[in-house]
Amino acid sequence: MKAENLRVEELVEFSDGCLSLQGRRLVLHDINAFMQFRRDLLAMVGPEQARRILVRYGFAWGYADAAAMARVFTWDDKVEWLKAGSRMLNIQGLVRAAINRIELDEPNGKLEMELTWHDSPESEPPAGQGQPEIAPSCWVLTGYTSGYASYVMGGEVYFIEQRCVSRGDKACRALGKDVESWGEELAAHLHYFQADDIYGKVSALTEELRHKTRELERERRRLDLLRRESRRLVIEVHSESFRRVLELANRIARFDSSVLITGETGTGKEVLARHIHENSTRSGNQFVAVNCGALPETLLESELFGHRSGSFTGAIRDQIGLFEQAEQGSIFLDEIGDITPAMQLKILRVLQEREVMRLGERKPRKVDIRVIAATNRDLRAMIAEGSFREDLYYRLGVIEIEVPPLRQRREDILPLARYFCERLSRRLKMPRLHLDARCLDYLQAYDWPGNVRELENAIERAAVLSREGTVLPENLPPQILSSHNVRHFQGGLDHAPTLEQVEHDYIQHVLRLAGGNQSRAAASLGISYSTLWRKLKSSPEHEPST
């Protein structure tokens, strides 16, 4: 790695509302606030103590950055590692740093390094202020470069500012050397760096950090993987129930065990199956999906196992089956609960023997596949009834994952709806597509019997009906609006409203959403304008508009 290859967008990431530098939390500082802090520090503790505090602060900062550079990158040599310190000053916006020269005698631990700093905030006070109280005045910078170089060299290296804008020089310039090379010249400056044994303390803290690095790195990778895969599926996962589903899927993905995914229609079982495949060792090969419930038995057998030319009427050529097409990949058998007992037996043989036999042939063919199956039916109940083979159930469900319905993870409804809006904005070429805030309560109040699939369809319908890309409540399907309305009725059975009252209240509610526009209200209700007019006219509480 070379220092010139460092890029801020690759070093610093913004996630979970925080900035971090490769796992180390960062804090943004306002330069004006920092200079005010510096002036206050001078006034409170005096120039000598203020300088000592700021130099030590910079030392710890530089030492930590050098440790991060060692943890993240493999450097070509120590010279590049040292150069990276100046590069980090530029990236972090502290100063414009340039290296004049580096003379390194690595076997003897000798270093001499000269730096130039431009636009140092420590040397140029705010407008209207006089010159800094002490010159040279780049205390944080000298501390930072000293701490950084000390970590790289594995010993004490100190920088002393030779020139500074604060005393009339054109630029700030600092010279750094190891302790032995400095000789007696260092004595007047050493107490700024080593007060309270800062080097020893920082070394001890860094050593402690090294012991924990591997554990923290493993946890960071786990969280990053979960975050990336969560975004792949639903952008954000807020519910604990679905987070557990994802964690289980991630854990089992790298193993070849058969997986059975259960859950209601529309919960995203195929999406989860693809997620498992994409995170498995088979991800470079095919993922083959087949809806077992959509095909009659004879056609399903031909599709899964393939056939030989002439094996049945219409078989004019040899055909490879889906099991063979999925070689070294994964096959997804959706609606596995809908297949016949005869087909169950054939699939059981594939799972047991890992071989298939095409229709019209007697020669078995070996297959190397992972089988992932899914169903919205209760297979245990079907086993009790005798309509599903128990041995096939256990072969399929080595690992069983139940996907919770959307009504049981309401925290995920809004992230999903926003994700669908983003995706539809690209597909429908509606760059301004977004949800109006008034839609949120309606979306969260509805039970979504069709689950994620119904939500996606509802958002698409609303997008198509929206004006200028703003999805309003009136654009949502009527059943979602009525569900929200019904939830607001209070009282027991004796106080339940009549059907006529419910209809009247709901019509009035939709009219308010439509701004009194009866044509738009009728379209949202799914009725004609004349039907709406008759219902309003027959309502005793209706006042005709003028």
C-alpha cells in the first residue's frame, strides 16, 4: 500500500448515524469552536499548560491514526507508512501537509523528517483577532506528527516547529527526529510531549487495543454482513423476529443442508431462498426456481427430471431436467406441499441418492445440488392426515425457517414501503416518487393478509395513481383506508355502528382526503361517480354542494 492511494470515501464510512474510520468512531469538530476552546484553555490554565495539553492531545490522535493504518493496510515500507500520516492530516481537513524529505535508517532506528504545513488553523487566528499568544503555535500538529511517527518507528520521535506563520513566516515547517538524533536540543521541548508519561500511557492503551482487535473485527464483519444482506432483502430490518430469520439464514447459508422455508403466501420465501443461495459456496452457479403447485404431475415430472426423445407424445427431443440444470447450484421447490404422493416419493429418492432418472431412461444420473423448499401449508398436519410423507418432510427440513407474516413485524412495513417507492421511481421513471406522511398510519394499521407481495402491489397502484409523484392516502387501495377507519370505532357491541353509518362515515372520510372532489373520491372507492352521487343523496346527513 502507498500513501497516495488513500481515499477518504474508502476510509470513512457513515452507518447507523455515526462516522467511523475502519471501526473507530470519529467526531466532526468545528474549527471556530476549537479555536475558542484553545483561547479559553490559555486563559484558564496559562500558556505552558495549554501547550502541554494540546500537544499531548495531538500525540494521542496521531498515535491512534498510525495504529489504524497498520491495522487496515499492508504498507510497501515504513516510508510509505510515514507519508500516510501527512496524507491523513489532509484527508481529515486539519491542514495542507507536504513532506520535504525523509531520511530513514531503519536498522538503527534513526529518522529525520521535515514537513511543511499550509493553512494551519492554529497559526492563523480568526479575523479581528491579533496574532496567537505564543509562537510557534501549531501545538496539535506537532503532537500529531510526533505520535504518528513514534508508533511507526516503535520508539520516541518528536517534531519541533522551526518556522510558523504566527511569527511572520510564509508557511509552518517542522523537523522531526528520534530522541538520540535530537541530542540536547530536545530538552527544552520534551516536557510538552512526555508530561505524565504520555508515551507509556498511549503505548499501554494501544497494546490493550491490539488484544481486542480480532474480536471487534469479527463482530464488525458480522454486523456489516447482516446490514448489507438486510438491505438486499428489505433495505432495513427493524423487527426482531425477521432479524432472527436473517441471522439464521446467514449462519446456514455456507452449509449444503436442505432447507424448508414455511410461512404465509407473499411473505418473501423465494427472496429468502435466493438470499441463502447468494451467500453460499454455490453462489457462482445457478439458482433454479420451480413452482410445484402450478404444474400438473406429468408436466412437473418432465420439468424436474427431464425426458428422452419419444418417451411420451410430444417429446420430440431430449430435454434436461431442472435438477440437472441446477448442477453445483441450488434448486428451489416452491409450494412443495401441493405435490402428489407419487411425486413426493420421486423427490425423496433425489434427496436420498442424489441422482435423477429422466423419463424414458433407465440410467440414473448423479446430481450435485442444494435443495431449498417452501410451502404455505402445515406439513405436520398433512402428515397426520396421510397426505404428505413424513420421511420427505424430515429430508427437506433438515433446517426449517419460518418467515413471520407482515402483521407480526409491523416495524418493517414502512422501510419496505419506502424501498418499493425507491425501486418504482426508477422503473416507472418517476424520480420524485415518495410517500406523503399522511399515508404512514394507514400502512401501519392494515393487517396485510397478502403480506409483502400485497404491500408491493399497493405501493405500485398508489404510485400509478399519484399526482406529481406524491403518494397520498386517497391513492391507496380502498381496503387499506377502510381498515384504518374501522380501527377507530370505539365501544362494545351495544354501541357498534350500523353498516349504513360505517359506509356513510367512510365515504365522508374519503371525500375529505380527496379535498371534496367527488370524481377522485369515486375512483378511490372503486365505484362510479353516479353511484357515489346516489349514496350521498340518500344520506340524511348529506348537504348538497352549491
